[in-house]
Amino acid sequence: MPTAMDKSFETVASSMLPSRKASARVALVGIMESGRILLSECFRQFGIEAVVMGGDAPERLKREKFAACVLSLAPGAETVMESVRTSPSNSRMVLYGLGGSVQEAMRYSKYGINAVFNEPLERPAALKLVRATQMLVFHEFRRYVRIPVITEVSVVTSDSRRFSATSQEISSGGMSLQSGELVSIGQAVEISFALLTLPRIWVHSSISWRKPSSKSFGIRFDPKDDRRQRIKEWIDAYLEN
């Protein structure tokens, strides 16, 4: 249990972080007051203004421009996500989920959630996530070639073993995934997944690295598989939007 001194130190430490003048907006939808305060402070450290929304969030997100949105993964979240992804101006915004696990967030994978804030919210973890994704929020894509996105990926190994994994990041050359299944570096696999406007695609790949402690591993798309070109085209379109 944090002491008063711990909380005081945390507040001071937070205030010492460099701040940027706000030049982007993030919508906060369905977030409790304590969470709104913490998230607003975290985004403000990176020059991102937080705007609290109420029941009119779906309509506002259709007509107002935002760089990102954080919404509680609770009943009604799907309506907001649908509004975001069908909005001409916000369809490519960075979409954060709040609450639950990554596995629970998979229910909404067709909407392309980019990242998830875990509950209960903790300032260090929240700051780390905002720092890791801020370049996407500011559309500084040339410096951020990997796109964080959560979606279900089907994996078939060379010995016909099948399992599901959760994507973490994708680039034109490969993906990072998370799964409890055992894999070996150099192992050949074929993966399939769908992303927003990209229909399900299959591509030959190989395991390029793995971190057993976090149950994560990376795959490299086979450069000889022409199907990976569709992934590159999707990423280029995502970054240019």
C-alpha cells in the first residue's frame, strides 16, 4: 500500500517529466474519474490533450477530429469502436482499450485495437504505454515503422501443429506475437490474420526470436512469398492516411 510520502514523490517525479505543448487530442470514453485524471496527466507529459466524452461520444467521434481514443472495454464499447472506424476523419486513429486482459480485448479485434491499458491503472505502466505509442499519435510514422495492433493470428507449424496467438506489433517484414505455445527459432510456420480493411491473408514465415519469460516471439515473413506484398500495401496505406 503506497504511503503518503510515496504518493507525494510520485506526483513530484511526474511533474519533472518534460512536457510538450498540446498538438494532438485523445478522447476518453467511459473512464472513471480517477482514471481520467491519471490518463490526462500521462498524455499531457507528451503534449497530448485529453478530452472527456459522455454519452454523445459516438456522434462526436464521427464529426470531430481526434488523434487517439481511450475507451473502457465495457458494454457499449463496440458502438464507439464502430463509430471510430467508420468515421472519414478518425478511421485510422490510435485506439486504446482500458480494462481486462489482452485476451478479453480480442473480442474487439476486428476494430484494430492498438494497445490496452490494464486495470487497475498504475502511473508507471500508463506512462510507458503512452511513451511507446506517442509517435503513432503524432503521425511520426517515418520514425515508427512498427504498428502496435491486437488481433488474433492463426499459426500452422511445419509439422501441422495449429494454435492461436495474439499480435503485438506488425511491420512490412514481420510480426511480434504472444502465445503459450512452444516455438523454436528458425522454425517454419504459415500464419493467417485479418486487419481492419485487410481481409484474411496467409503468408509463409519463420520464427526469428522468442522470449519465454513473456511468452512472446517474433516471425519474419518469407521474402519469397508474394502474399506479403498485401501486408506492405496495407501498412503503407495506414501510414499515409
